[in-house]
Amino acid sequence: MLARENRIRKRKEIQEILDKGKWWQGPLFALVWRPAKNMRAVVICSKKIDKRAVGRNRIKRVVLEAWQKSGAEEWFQGEAVFLVKKAIGGKGIKELLEETLRFKTEIKKSEGKS
């Protein structure tokens, strides 16, 4: 679980990131991010993904765990919004970690271009 100061909680902040951030699409989730001084994140998982709150909360925990296990604190400086896709159902930490590492390589490519 992310520390309180590392969570994005306000709807206005989330909407601003969605409107002005860079998008990355993967098979399990879409990720919208923008540069910032501190690393902050939020996972959005709708009822279309899992009707039960228990299932949605588990998905959120697993996504954030994969994010932290990838060492995001070291290589990612910014705010991130994870938009979970239906394909995530039944996936474990290993698949999500692979997805996160694919995003990491994409970030490194985009930093090299600018």
C-alpha cells in the first residue's frame, strides 16, 4: 500500500492528469502519467472489472504491489493513474510486474527522445 502522501485522492487532480498527461496502453491496464517532483499514484478499477468491492480492492493492491516491486521509486518521478482493464481478472503479480517493466522501458525511450 502506498503511503498517504504518495496517493492521489482528489478527483480534480485525477482529472487533470487524465486530461494533460501522457498515455500508455497495455493489455492489462492503461497508464496516464505526468512529471512531478514526488512519486504519486492511484488505481481506478470500475465495477465493470469486478462487481464485488473485495475483488476490486484486491486488484488495486496487486497493481500497486507490482508498481512498488518494479522499483518505481527509483526510476519514476511523477504522478500516475492506472486504469484497470477487464483482462486483468485472474492475473497475478508476475504478469503485472512484466507489464510494469514494459512501461518502464517505454518511459526510458521517451526520456531519451526529449
